[in-house]
Amino acid sequence: MTANTLFYIIIAIIIIDFLVDKILDALNAKHYNDVLPKDLQDVYDETEYKKSQHYKITNYRFGLITSTFSLLLTLGFLFFDGFEFVDTLARSYSNHPIGIALIFFGIIMIGSDILTTPFSYYSTFVIEEKFGFNKTTVKTFFLDKLKGLLMMAIVGGGILALVIWFYQFAGKHFWLYAWALVAVFSLFMNMFYSKLIVPLFNKQTPLEAGSLRDKISEYAKTVGFKLDTIFVIDGSKRSTKANAYFSGFGSEKRVTLYDTLINDLDEDEIVAVLAHEVGHYKKKHIIFNLFASILLTGVTLYILSLFISNPLLSHALGVEIPSFHIGLIAFGLLYSPISEITGLIMNVFSRKFEYQADDYAKNTYKAEPLISSLKKLSKNSLSNLTPHPAYVFMHYSHPTLLQRMLNLRK
């Protein structure tokens, strides 16, 4: 195979991926005006449903613009030897492989952020603002951007530097060291994400004493779930949309409730949502997802090790001097169809796990408050209640609201 053939395979993958996505989006959009199923007709009144339809159409049209821009930018970068330009620029500042790679990805990351920030700004301060979701200030928006870039530079740059170092001394066996690094990092982040990363962006406070805390503690005791720490996060600082999540293991496990969730739901509904999260823990879903992710990373790194030393990867992107970092980009583009397939498989498992967590909440607490909470959360986020089945299969990590309700009422 020649570098030119590989180049056009990469182009084909990018275009086909874009077209499949747009076809699915269009199929989904055709269902925006569907009449709501009988079981869901109490979620929205007529005015609210029209607002949800308008929100979906607005995001669909905006998504078309952003994804088309991204496609044209990527194709332009490939056809006009953008990677060669950035690589040459990086080499003018360093002659060490790790230094070149860090400068290269730094330029790509900053350039990408500069180009996409206007779209992100418009989405937040025009679309989300128009429909009453945005609570972010301009200062918070740009501080989040800056913190995100710094974290990416420190954490991402550190991991990349170590992986290239492994490659330099271990050759084709570098993937074993890289896999061990990613596994340890993933475990560490699962344990301490809420303690180390979340405070950089949000304030977390223990749930104050009162009837809600008493109800949660009482439920936790009935299912033998040791829960010393329940935190409330100031999600309302950025959006009106609500959430809750579970993190950590052992002594580090904690439940975090968004303040918007506490404001939107009554106490019974909050306990039902918590019961669902406890279900994920009790059914070992968190451990499964963690180890499945680590396993998939190992497989990906092994396949990468088979091809990374081939200069064809760098030449396919128009870069004359073969390098690990250019090979990594080419491999990532070529590997994306496999990533799509593994993503689909993980989504199938995820939807199954959501049913299991719902069943756990139904059997250890009550079904009705969980159903009413799901309805309220869908209403408050103007969710799409009539998605196309193909779109659900390809993109949804959760079953639809109707599917969850039917399961809970069995």
C-alpha cells in the first residue's frame, strides 16, 4: 500500500463517518414533531412541547453548521499539509522527540480551541440562554476554558511524554508500559476525581442535616450501603439542568447531587434517583465499565504498537520525517471505525445496566417516584421524547424515557 492510498482511505473514513452521523441526525429530526405517546403526554403541556421542539430544531441546525465546519477544517488540514506545517514549526523549537510532540499537540490544541470557542460561546450564551438553561457568566466560561487547557497540558502532556519515553526505550513493547500507566491513572481518577478535579470547577458542600439527609441515610441502611458522605454540587452556577452521580470505591465512595436536582425534585424522588445510583454500585456496573475501558485501551495500544513504527502512517499525512506523534494521529483516524463499533457495544451494555439499576431502585424503594423524577428531569431539560430507534441505537447510553417507564411498571 502506498502513502497516497492510505491518505484517501483516511479521507473516506472521515467523510463516511460524517455522512452516517448527518443521516442519523436527519432521521431523528423527522420525529421532532411526532405526537407524544399516551404514557408521556403528561410530561409537557402544549406550550412546553412547542418549546422543546423549537429547542431540538435549533440545536439540530446549529449542529449541522458546527459539524460541517469541523469536517471542512479537517479536510483542509489534510489536503493542504497542515500537519507537515505544524510539525516543521514544532521542530524549529526542539529537536527532542518528546519536546517536538508536546509542542506539536500544544499548537493543535490551542489552535483548535481558538477556532471552536466562538461556536461554544454561541451555544452557551445564545441558544442555552434563549431557552432558559444558561447560568454561566462570561468570566466563568473563559476561566473554565483556561483551566481545561491547563489540565490538558499538565495531565495529557505528562501522559504523552511518558508514552513516548516508553516507546524510546522499549520499542514495540512500549504498549505494555503505556497500558499499565493508563490503568493506574484510570483507577486513581475513579477514586479521587471528586476530591481533586471537581473542586477546580465547582464548590461541593456536605448535604446539610434535615429530612432529606435522614431519608437518604435510612434508605442506605435498608440496603446495607455504607454512605458517610453525600455532597451537593453548585451545578446551578452554570446551568439549570440537573444531575446526580456516584464516584469512588471503598472509603472514597461518595454520592454527589446537583443543587438543581434538589430544587427540581421532591424528597421521595431524590431518594429514588439515589437508589438508582446505588443500584449501579451494587450491580458492579462501575467496576465493569472501568475494567472494560482499561481492557479496550490495552487492545488499542497493542494494535497501535504493530503499526506505529511504520513510516507510511506519517507519510500518509504528508509529513516527511516519521515520528510517533504523527503516526499516532494517523492511527487514530484509521482506528475510528473500530472505536465506533466498541462504542456501540459499550452503549448496549450501558442501556442494559440502566434497566438493572432501575429494577434495583424499584425493588428496594419505589418505582413511581423514580418515574415522576425521570419525567420532571426530561421536562426541565426539554428532552427529545420521540427519538428515532436508529439514533437511539447509535448514540444513546440510556434507554429512552418511554422504555424506562414501561420497564419500571412491569
